[in-house]
Amino acid sequence: MDEALRVYYSRYLPLGALAIVLLLALLGPIVIPDGPEQVPTLVQAGWFIFAITALGGGLVYNAKRLKLRVKLGSNIAITFPLEKDEQKALMRGINGKEPVPAAHLSVARAVAVRSRKDAATTLLIVPAYTYFIGQAMGNLDWVYLAFFTAFAVLAVLQVRSFRRQGRFLAATAPYSLARYRTAWENTMLPTSWG
């Protein structure tokens, strides 16, 4: 999934943004002939088109690339049979804050895969949040600025979560399972993954 997200953010998203900028540069003067007075309207329209295109492109890329990389099985909650304290311990283990009991390791890996897939899907639609930048261009209203700041913080937290889950899955891969257990017994793993 790392490579799929990297390709999306390094190839498809910049090419889509460039295509929208070129489209607006060519069609903008034709659609809005009033000149410089209407530039903020054109910028807002461009941000809106970019946000809608990024949302659609992210969802299509998710369906065509990410879903094929992960087999999630049924939609039944994996942690449903666990109690709340066991679920919290599982998430702390995935986040690298404490060791996962050997009895729950397969469940922890399943939860990490599902959570990582959900985080990847969220990261694919994050560019749609840029719509708030376009809305704030005309008037820097504090509400739009607050929304954009909240979305930026949530995006950073999603990236952090995605990376932690990836490190957990790499550390607990079947070929490195013995190394994982030994590292926890020797407390050589860091207390934090992120």
C-alpha cells in the first residue's frame, strides 16, 4: 500500500492538478471575460473542480489499486469478541506502546491490516479538503481557516497512524515473528513506532 499511495501522490495527483490549471488558464478568460476583477471567482472555481476531481480520482484509485492489494474478508468487526480493555491493549500494541500477547497476535495483525486500509482510503481523499482553501480565498473567514487547520491536523495524524501500522505489520510478519518476540523480551524495540 505504501507504493500505491506514493504513486498516487507523486504521479496522478500532480498531473491532475496541472491539467486543471491548464484547463482554467485556457477556458477561464472565455468563461469569465470580465478580466482581473473575476480572478477570485476563477480561483474558487478551480479549487472546487480540483477538490471534486481529487475526491473522484481518489475513490477510483482506491477501488482499482488499493482494494486489490488487501483481502479483508467479511465486514464483521474483528475485535467484536474482545472486551474494551483487550481492544485498547491491542491498539496500544499496534501503535508500539506495549507488546501484543502471542495469543492475540493474529487478531492484532488483522486489525492492523484493516486499520491501515482504512487510513489509506482516507489519505486518498484528503486532497478534496483543499476546497476550503478556495473558499477562503475571497474572504479569510475564521471558520474556513479552522476547518482547513482541523483537516490538516487529521491528515497528519492519519499519516502517522498509517506508518505505525505498517511498521507493526513489518515487525510481526511471519518470517520475523521470532525476532519480534525476542525483541520484546529483550525490550530492544522502541516504545513508540511514530
